[in-house]
Amino acid sequence: MRFLFLSLAATAAVPLVSAAHAASCEHWAQVESPNISVKGDNTFAAVDGRTPDDVWAVGQYAPDSNVNITLTFVAHYDGRTWSYVPSPNVGKQANAFHSLAVMPAGQVWAVGYYIDDRTFYSRTLIEFWDGAQWQVIKHPDDPGASAVLFGVSAASATNVWAVGEYQRPLDRFHTLTEHFDGTRWSIVPSPDPGTTGNVLYGVKALDRNVAWAVGEENGNGPSDRALILEWGGEKWNAFDAPRSGTNTRLLSLAADSAGALYAAGEAENDFKRTAALSEMAMAGRRWSIERTPQVGKSDNHFYGVAADAGGTQWAVGAWFDPKSGRQFTLTERSRAGEAWQVLDSPSPSKSGDSLLATAVAVGHDVWAVGAYDGPKAQKSLILHTCR
């Protein structure tokens, strides 16, 4: 899968801003970011932070031009610069991070997958930063199944959730949820409402008795629905998700300081062959769709959502320009219940694509990460703005 990112002003030059001066900006600006591989791809999939001088980003990079062999990619922001932090890998095949959660005391969880050297199945990967180094954490895994973790969230040191999917040979995809109680990880049963497949992409843990997960459920017909699960303290329950378009999927989940939830994704209309943006917000215990502006007349995608303590939400992703055949970065914002508006954001690729995978609000800073096509390979992309 290629990650492409372009700006709303496709022909504009993209100035690089040093991370040390990032906090002074009022508009989205590209910040210098590390790239480990020169010949291979470098991509970020997730970002999270505890304080303005303790922000992390994770993803993957390819040591050489072989895109099938990747390694875990971790970077840290100390308030001045982003720098690469080494992290372990399992086996000799591909490793990748999809999500991370920063703990209040500074520890970090990161999840994703690795390819088993013997079976060549994808297996779930969980790693932990203890304040000094990253280490691979043992956790339950079905050796007969292919599995991936796409999301992780921590309410406390004794309440961490990770979600994804697993599939046994000749079987459909199933939801996968794992929980850490401060001592060990365990698999927790979760609903599979879709008759032909189910996947969870994002999770948000609010307290010991409240957590939410989002994804998509696949049916026998042409329509796929957004999937929303609620943890009530004893089990996961499927929560009714509103429909929008022929196929709807939710890829990211965020909560503000008051506990209000926001889920971002996309609604695809098969007849028009376009993807319309959709933002789902929860008021009380009812989810509703908030309409958001669409850029151009072709595909728009939200991949990540963030919310801050002041009631502002951001959604990030990419939009496709059929004239140039390129994708550009897409950023939108809603302030305290106001209408969503499209914001200008850099797309550094001169001839390829640019894409934002997700975003996070940390204090007055908002960070978005992803990748863009460089002259020879993909380069990591970090954008910053202030609220």
C-alpha cells in the first residue's frame, strides 16, 4: 500500500520548519523528520504524546528497495527536534507498527505485526518503552491464524486495550481485542456482526468500565457497514452505527477531555465511485454523522482524528486529484461545534503522492504524520500546527 500526501495548493513550494520553532506556527507546516532508509520507504502510521516535549511517532521503514521487508520505525520529539529511536524486530521478515499509546508516566505501548519466518503468516506485535528502551512483549497469539493489531489505547498503566483482526485459513476475518491489566495481556472475546468479515481499526479506553472500538463489518451483499463496539466492564457489545453511503468504515477514534467521542472514516458510493467524508460524533449514547466538506469531485479519505480539551477536532487524510493522478494531504477542523472547514496543508511530493495517517493534540500543539513520495522512495512526513 502506498501512502501519498498532497496539499490543497499542489504547486506551492513546501518550506521545512525546524522542530525547535514548531510551537510558534499558526498554520500547518512541515517539520523536519528522520528517515532511516535512503533507498527504501519510510512511513509513519501513528502519533501520540503526553506533554509538548514528549511526543512519539511510529511506523515502518524498508532498509533497501525491497518493500516486502520492513522494520519497525520509532521517532521521538523532545520539544526541539524529532529523532530516531531504535526498536527491536521479530524474525527476518517484515515488521511494522500501526498504532501507539503514550502513558501518563512516560512509558509507551506500540502495536502492529510481524511476518512469521516459518509460516509466513502475519502475527501480532506488541512492544513497550519502559523509559530507557523498547522491548518485545509476550502476549497471547493463535499460531494457526494470521493476525494484525491496528489500534491501541491506554486509560492507565493497568488498563490498556489493543484491537485488530485475525483469520484462520479458509475462514473470514474476525475482530480481535486484547487487554493488559498491568501484569499480562489476554485475548477478550468480541462480537462479529458481519456475516463475511469484521475488522477493528481504532480503540479508545476511557476508564476500567468504558472503552470503544471502531472498524467495519462486511455482509453478503454489496454494502459494508461501520462497526462500533462498546466495552461496558464485562463484555464487548455491538453498538448501532448510522449508515452513510454504500460502504462505510471507521478508521480512527478520539476523545476530548470531557469524554466526548469522535470517529473518522469514509463513506463510499459505489454508483458514483467517489468517497465522501464522514465524521461520527457521539452525544450522550447516540452516534450521529457530521457532514464535512469534500475537496474536488473525486475520492476523499479521513484516516485519523484528534480532539483537544478546548472542544476542537481535527481530521486528516488525503484527497485525490484525477487531473494530476496524485493524492494530496487533507486536513479539516471543527471548533467547538462549528461547521467543519478545510485547512491548507503542505504536500511535499513534487511528482507523487502525499498522505496523512493520523493526528494528535498535545497541549497547544497538533501533530499529523504520514508519508510522501520522494525521488526514489517514500519519506516520512510530520506536520505541525498550533491551536
